[in-house]
Amino acid sequence: MTVRQTQEPDTLSKSQRAYQWIKERIARHEYTPGYRLVLGTIAGELDMSVVPVREAVRQLEAEGLVTFERNVGARVTLVDESEYVHTMQTLGLVEGCATALSAPLLTSADLDRAAAINDRMHAQLDHLDPRGFTQLNKQFHSVLYEPCPNPHILELVERGWSRLSGLRDSTFAFVPGRAQHSVEEHAEILDLIRSGADPLEIELAARDHRWRTMNAFLETRHPDAP
């Protein structure tokens, strides 16, 4: 099974079911940063023993979404600026590479679908819903990187997006002005792919797009920085 495939609930093991259940609540911010994950309570809600829940939490820990604290237990990872920066830097690198490798495999229909998503993002600019905009942003980039033939790079991209979902509700909530530039940069990336640009040019455009979002966030947090 590739990272793009999702198993149906009735084919999941108990630990996989617990993993998806907890991860969905982290993504929806029902379990916010710092929230304590009481394994027994979660096991009771899922009608299973604590063992598969513990396995699920260990997997989420490996992805950076959960941390263990001595004498406390498992908590949803706290918001950490340096962790956000490191995640965005890494995601920029691997997503840029995945997009460049996918470019020759993208069809006109794929690019039209990505453009339609970007149009929906553009339509939101006057009345921005940061969370909805972020969801569309993920859909847009997924179209461009999912055909990547390297499953290892794809896995790193998906892990980066998962880590981001636990770190921030939406960067666009902190930097709403970034949304306009993001839509414009999406169009530029699509133009490069449609024109058959050099893969390195596409990779750098996708990487810099991600890093500009990171830098916009940092500039908001540290307006007096040189």
C-alpha cells in the first residue's frame, strides 16, 4: 500500500483505527497542543484495550504529533516556533523535489484540477476562512506531488504535512496577507509545469513558495528582526 491509499475502516487493525481516530482529532484541533492523551479513556471510547492505543500513540510520537513527558504521559505536541520552521524548511525541500519528479507525469486534466482548486482559493480572498483555505492549499499541492514515483519522498512529504497540522491551525490565520501571494505563486508553478520548464526550476519554485510562507510567519512574529 502506498501513502496515497487509505484502508477502509473494516480492514484496519485496532492500533491503526486508534491512530486514525486520534490523528483526526488532532487535525480538527479537538485535541489542542498540550492536551493530555489519557490512554484508558481513549481505549474506552474505542471499545478496545489500552495496548493498541499505546501503539497508535507511539506512531504519532514518531511523526512528531505527540510527545511523552516524565510523570505526565502523552500530550499533543506543543506549538514550537523552531519546530515549525524546521518542518517548513524540510517540507519545502521534499515537496519541491516531489513536485519536480511529478511534473512529467501530470496530465492536462491534473493541471486543470489544480487550477480549479486555486480558483476556489482566490474566491476566498475577500472573506478568508484560514482553515478552509489551508485545506484547499493541501488539495492543490497534493495534485502536484502525488504522482511522484519515489515512495520514500512521498512519505516524507505526507509526514511533513501531518506534522504541520499538529503545530499550527493555519499559518494563514496568523498571516492573512500571505494568502494572496500564495494564490499567485500557485499560478506561477502551474505555468512552469505546463510550459515544460526544467525540473530544477520547478523544484526551486515549489520550495521557495513553501519557504516564503515560513518567512512571512516569522516576519509577523519578529517585526523588528534585521
